[in-house]
Amino acid sequence: MSLPMSRRSVLRGAVVLGAAAAVSPLLLTGTAQAYPWSRTLKEGSTGADVTELQIRVAGWAADHAAQSRVSIDGEFGPGTAAAVRRFQAAYGLGADAQVGPGTQAALNALEQSDGSTVHFNFSEFTDRDSGTFNGGKVSAATAKENARRCMYKLEALRKKLGNKPITVNSGFRSIAHNAEIGGASDSMHLYGTAADLNVPGVANKTVYQKAETCGFSGLETYNTDHQHVDSRADLGRSWWWENGTV
Ligand code: ZN
């Protein structure tokens, strides 16, 4: 399912909002505030705010193809610092790895009021049968959180592709729906950490190559009609890049 124009800008138009909601029921409401950063974060900082920072810069894990990821562990080490520098450079900020008000504002600008990111909605990641995050291999709350983390990596991917809109064809899947469509029995879609992407006007190989720098630890071959990405290493699994490093 892809539309020629930015799907998000269409969905946000007041005129079609009702129709869109009827097609795709939105069950998801959530926290309605920007993350309350309360201090400048830098190397050596620890805590829940560092964890949130790591989630948000995880898509800036590497400059070049590398099986490298930002550990989501609440400890601001060199890997987090490097990711912050890349994020800062990409968003026109001084790349000093100090996460103060300017960088915090840039991070919050990527967030929507329901906790999703500015270019992605939870409704794009819910199970295509039920419109929920229920029925997978983890709780609905965990699946939704994994989808949120995926969104931040996709924001980085989108930025690296020159702000090309990314369509998510499949995000979270229930066990039942995954079986219906012949998905792998332990598919990362069952955990909410996977997404199948289409980027109109961009070759899948290019999407794959950019995804190699975004901390994704599961990449399906690019010779398909979509590009699968997932973060299985965040779940303690081994890396799987089907094409290797391209
Ligand atoms: Zn997939």
C-alpha cells in the first residue's frame, strides 16, 4: 500500500481525517508531552534520561556500513557520544556530544504528542488484522515500545535518504496474522521490532545501504519489493544481514 504523495501530510489533513480513522482505527493514546529533559547529558551520565537519549539517537550508530548499534543501557559511553555527534551534525548543531537545551529541542521536535515520531504513526505499525499490538510474542506494551524505538531509527534512515517519505507496509504482526501470511515462525514482526519498508523513488539497495548505518541488526536482502529492517540484537539475538555488508 503506497500513495504517491506524502501519506502523512494527507492523513493530517482535516478533510480526510475522518475517512482515514474509519479505515484504520486508532486505539493508541499515550503520553502527550515532550520528554522532560532536566539536565545536560554527556559522557559519564547515567539514568533513564540517557536510555531515552539512546533510543532517539540509535539510528546514528555508524558513519559507514558496520554492524554497530547504540546500547540502550542508560550509560552514556563512547558509542552514545559518537551517535549524538552524528545526530547533531545532521541537524545543524555543534557536534560536541553535549546534550543540552539545543540538542534536546531537536530531539523533542522528532516526537509527536502520543509518543510516536514526527514522520511515523503507531497506526502504521499495528497488526493489519486487529489494528492493535495484541497477540504477538510479547505484551502489547512491549510491542508498542519496540515499534517506537524502530520509528526513531527510521527517522534517521529517512534523514539519510534525503528526507524521502518512507511507507511502512508491515510492522507488528500478531501470531495469527503472521501465520496467515506465511511469516517466519519467530519473525521479528511478532515482537514489534521489525518493519517492511517501501521508499518511493529509492532503490531497495540504497535503502539497505543506508540502513547499514542506522543500527539495524536484521536486514533482509534488497532484491525484493520491499526492505525489511529489524533490531533483533536489541532483543539479544545474533545479527542477520542477509546481503552481508554491501
Ligand atoms: Zn519483514
